[in-house]
Amino acid sequence: MKFEKKGMLAPFTILTSIATGVGFPLLGSLAAIDLKVIDGIYFEGIALVMVGGFLAQWVLAHTIHDFYHIELEKRITFSKKTLKTLLVISIIFLLGIAFYLTMQCGWPVLVFSLIGGIISLYAEGLLHHESQMAFGAMFLVIGGFYVQAKTLNLDIIIWFQILCLALFAFFSQYGWLLIYRLDDYKYSAYRKNRNILVTKSALIFLIIYLLL
């Protein structure tokens, strides 16, 4: 299977879904350790937010995306019937994880989960913009952090640092999606350079986090 192919079962889709869905919740969890807001690591929480993040980025987002795109372009994916079944299963699993972590860590988990899940519904004719998955990445970082911290009652400087980390996730995710979709738009050197700058701007927020 060629690496450049599109669709839920394409290697590129799976690898990027792992990188985003697993990497950003882990980043938020590690930030809780780095900022010393926890006494001990909640390993079950880390595992569940990574599983939830992956399911949201790969199954939830791409089943509905492929469902709308399957007749517009050739994609490596399942049949429409299977996509609908996987969508329902992913929603059930994600809600299960969200409600369990809500009982363990508090109501903000459910809020972050619902917002992250809704904006991951990336599909033609429903919601369709590259920034959606980037906002999803933001909430994966924030959610991963909160599941460890289990409180909103933290110093403003800590939340500012988490915001910077979340913005790092947003711009890195947004930028590479813009670059990835250059072939879907009329190519121009201006658009290419702008998209590269968007991606690199993520480093500004990572540096601010490290400096504080």
C-alpha cells in the first residue's frame, strides 16, 4: 500500500493519528509532572487519554471523513456500512472513557472530551476545515494535563504555560495539515511559504513554555 494514499486505512493516516492522538495527550500528562502539580503519576489516566485520543483522531474523525469523501475520490478505507458501524462503536468507547475519567477526575474531563470530539468531526458537508483537528490537538494536551492534575485551582502562570503547550499543539497540527492539503488547492509559492511559517510558529509557544 503506497504511503501517499488517502483514507482511514492508509499508512500515513494511521501513523499521523498515532502521533497526534497519542503524542499530545502524553505531552499534557508529562507537563503535569514537569510543572510539579502532582505527587504521583496517574498511569491509568495517561493510558486512557492516549487510547481516547487515538480513537478520536483515527476512528471518530476518519470514519465520518471517509464516509463523505468515498464517492469524491479514491480512498483506502472500509465500506460505508462498516464506516457507520465503526463510528457508532468509537462514540460508545469514547463516551465510556470520558464518563469514567469524569468520575475519577471531575466534570471538566467531560467538557474537554465533548468539545474535542465534536470538533474532530472533520467531513465534507458537515464541518470541514483544517483547524478542526488542530483544536482537537489543543484539547488533547489540556485534557491530558487535567486528568493528571484533577483540579482547575492552579496558579495562573501554570495555566498560561499549559495554554502555550496547547498552542504549540494547535499550530504544529494546523501547519502540517495545511502543507498536507496543498495538493487540494491551487498551488502557489505564497501558500506554501505561509503554511510553513504557520507550522514553525508552533516553536514560539514551546519556547515560551520552556522559558517560564
